[in-house]
Amino acid sequence: MSRASASHADRSGNLVETHTFFQPRVFFFYLVVLALLLTLAGGLAYQQLFKTDIYHEAERVQNQRRILVPGPRGNLYDREGRLLVGNRPRFAVVLYLDELRTEFRKQYIQIRKNYREANDKDMPSARQMERIARTTVVQRYLDQVNRAIGRTAHVDTTDLMRHFSSEMLLPYTLIDDLSPEEYAHLIEHLPVRSPLQVYASSTRAYPYKAAAAHVLGFVSTTVDLEAADLPGNDLTTFKMKGTVGKDGIERQFDNILQGQAGGTIFRVDPAGYRINPPLEKRLPVQGKNLTLSIDIDLQQAAEEGLLDLIGAAVAIDVNTGEILALASLPNYDLNDFTPRLSFAKAQQIAESGAWTNRAIYGVYPPGSTFKILTAIAGLRSGILTPASVYDTDGSFTVGRRVFRDHGGCVTGEIDFRLAIEQSVNTYFYYYGLQIGAETLAAESRRFHLHEQTGIELPNESRRMIVPDAAWKKKVKQESWYPGDTANFSIGQGDLQITPLQMACFMASVARGQTQTKPTLIHDPKRPKQNSEPIGLPADQYQALIEGMERVVTKGTARRFGAVEGLRIAGKTGTAQRERWKDGKRLGMLELAWYACFAPIEKPEIAIAVIVEGDTPDESYAGGAYAAPVARAILQKWLEKKQRPAAAPKEPIFKPVLSQ
């Protein structure tokens, strides 16, 4: 240790020598402390001077919350402006939990006191007592509502705890979807400042109930909301339940119909409860409206015609491809889906087969309606002419198999027009074998029967089949036989198409072209469709149409297909397919078809109808079962053509336009 000496005088004036010791360890310690203090001071100064914004941003994210509220969906209208789908007010009783903090705390203290006074050895944990306290307080408020509207609802404790853990800033729903009477009664009895309030939102409403159910579709709940002009994407966000399209137009155009969410940004206290007033607020915006091509009058006519039957009907504008009616039976009341579909209703829909949109998803052999295509293929290939005759005795032998005409069919010399009028199978067997399967398949593909139509609906079938030798070899590992061609020529065998495809085919024939692209969106300025010409000379095309008109005036549709004052070109058909259940063949089910267009002199509307037989081996003739449905549609169409269009009807409810 180093040492230094120094002298100084005491009070008596005598010199006194003193010694000072230098201690390096102490010096170093103080030096380190000084350095640390300077570092901390510098760091704090740096943070204050250069990182203030970062800390302010962190505080903002920690202390602010965002709540999103869905915007109402856009409305759907028919081509004449009548409301098909709208929004009706929906009222729910909600409880603002952030206003009950004091009550929750008092109830918790009381529960703990009761257990301690009872000296209960099975005293619950603090978390369990908190759960009991919250449930007790909320049930107390729910009982107030029960007494006011005559219900006996109870709190779902699990749901309440989930709400506390993930949605605490949102009001807790006690009772959903009040009836108008309950709403009116409750409004009179609720205090203005009560944490109990009636929350108003909107839900989908369908004034025409089951009409066009498979076209319109339905929605389900979602919390996938976005608010384009509300800041705070980095904040903890709570979302009120909105809706998303799940089927039909609601699903296909969900991005257009979906409303824009609004919302608010709040500050919260350390416990996570909201501090009023909000910092920012944006109102929700309703989604865009759509006008569909559907004519609800024709739609209802189609569905009434199919009432108590299983089947589908499609009516299409010949020139534009706009769908005027698209019906599938059985169907369901879309109002059953709001606010949610019950299990019992869902089971009922499933058991009836109503989930299936038979117009676009059902695939069927077209039966004798396909003879129109066989006739076109024969005329174009030169195998057939309008003067072609076949002398039939009602049967036709292919190899060892005998094919027969339907009961009561004409015999003798059959010409082209009569063969169509009376749907003579043997005539088409004879010429179909000469035309050949490859030509029939090529002609089917020329009319696009092998592919989807592209209609704006989800789940259009891809299961349509235009068979030929290559297809049969690939799929069935079997050879193609003349009997296959005979079946093909009359729309039987493996050939499968949808009712929508048949309607498009009939519209194409009416225009003298080969493709009709359907659409469900109405555009009053939509141009006429134009595709590859049908490829028939005028006299041959005229002969084809004459044969189809005779189907209605004196042929297989004469009893149930004719409409007074309207010239119609039509074709009936009956097809068969096997019915199986649990691996057991039950027999053959018949399918009744009818396809037509009108007026012949200037075609405007084309229709295809199919009715499924539901009893094995029972007869379902197209003229008797399917033609009346088309007639009902045409009668309504003609009635509307002969009178001015009616003004749009008022909906049965007042639509919600904003929230």
C-alpha cells in the first residue's frame, strides 16, 4: 500500500504530520459505478430522445382494442325489380359485462365468505369461485328478461367463460332473435341506463320462402370481417358475427354482396374493460345489390307445376341465355336458415333429397329428347333427309337383341316428321346405326353436351357423359357394340346430361346455333348470343321444327303440352335408370322428360323439364308428367306478354339498408 506524508498546524500552532493512504480497489469500484450510472443516464436520454415514438406505439397497442361490426349484405332482386332476398331487423338481448365489474367482485366476496363461514372443507378454488360469481350475476340479469317476456332461459356457463376469455369487450348475448312481440314488450321494461340492452342487427330474409331456393342459396355465420377504412389492424380485435354465403348466388357472389364492416377503437383499463368514449368510429356499409335474370312469376309457376314431384325445370331466354326460372324439387324454405338451421330441419332436408340442385347437379339419360340431336346428326351427315322413310312393325333387331317401340306407337311407313311427332324408336335405331356412334358423339360435343355450361352457381355437375368406343374401353374396359349405338341414338345407355344442358340445347336449336351460355345475372342491354351455326339447309331445319311442332299439336305432348295462342316446338322423352339401395337392385326407375321452345315464328323462351319416378317399374311418360310443368311456365309467360309488367311488389318486411 502506498503512503503520502503532509504537515499542518494544529490549534496551538504546532506542526502535525499526517499520512493519506491511496486505495486502488475503492477507486476502481467508484469508477465502475460512475460508468454504469453514466451508461444508464445515456441510455435513458437516448430512449427519451430517439425512441419515444416506439414506446408510444407499444403503449397504444397494449391499451387500445378494436371492435368490428359487420355491414348488411346487398339485396337480390328479380329481373323486374322484385325483392328476392333482403335483410330484416334482428333483435337480441345483450349484457354489457364491463359494466358489472363491481357486481362480479361483490358476488365473489360473498361466495368466499359463505364457504368460510360454513367451514366447508371442499371450498372451491379462486378460479372456480370467480366462475360461480360471474354465472350468478349474469343469470340474475337473464331472470329479469325471463320475467319480462315469459321465457325460462338459463346461462350456459361454458359459453359465458369462453366469452370472458376471448370476447370480453363484446356484449354477451343472452337471448338471440327476439320475436316482434318480445322486442316491443322488452323495450318498454328495460331501463335506459341498464347494462341489459337490445342489440339490433340484420339477418337474411326471403319473402318468397322456398321459391328459387337452390338459385339464391343461404348464408352462415362468420367472424372473418375486414374494415377497409378503420385503422388499427395491429390492435387486438373483437369481431361481431357476420354472415358468409354458403350456397347458390349468396356464395358465388359473396364478395359483391358482402357488406363492409364498421367498427370502433376503445382504450381499455388494466383489467381489459372498455373506457368510454371511443377513440374512433366507422359505420358499416351495406354490400352491393344484384339483379338476377330470374322472373319470380315463372319460377313460382315451375315450382307449382313440380309440386309433390321429384324433378327440375329450367326456362331460358333463347336469345340472351338469361335464366328465367331454375327450379329443383323438393326444396326448402330459406327462412329456416335464419338465424340458423336446426338439426331437425337439416335432417328433414337431407332425407327428402332437397339438398341436391337437380337442375345443375343431377345427370340423367335424356331419353327421346335426344332424338332431336340424332336427327340433326343424320341430316348433317347425309344419312337422313326430310323424305327419309322407314317401314316398321314396332320392333328392331340388333344382333340377338330385339329393341321395341313404346306401347301404342304407330307402325308402317314412318317419315322424318312423323318419327319425331310420335317418337318412333325403331326409326331412330335404323338410322342411328347408319349415322354411327362416333358421329353422334361428335355432334353431342358440338352442342357442348359433354361439358359444364359455366352458369354462375357452385356445384354444377362434371359427371355428364357423352359415350363412345374409346370412353367405354377406358372406363368400363368393355368393347362398343351396335346395341350401344342403338341406345345412344334414342338418348339411352351411358349418355348423361343435366336439365340445364337440355334447356341450353333447346335454346340453341331455336336460334339455329350450337351453343347457349346461360347466365343468372340480368342485363337489359345484353346482346344476343352468337355461336357456330347449326349447319342445316333451310328446308331441313324447317322439317325438323315442323316435326317438333307436331309433337305438341298431335303427337306425344298433345294432351298436356299445348298452350292456346302459342306455337310450340317440343319433344317428349322417357328414360330409365337402375335404382339401387344398400347394394341391392330395386328395379328400373323411369324419367319423364319434356323440352320445348316458343313461339316458333320468333323463339324467345326455351324450357327443359325432368320428373324422376320414385317407384320402381312404374311408368312415367314425358308427355303426361313433364309437359304439364312446361305448359304452366309457358302459360304464365304468355299471360305476362299480353299485359303490361306489374310494378315491383313491396316485400313482406322492411329491408335493412344500413346499420
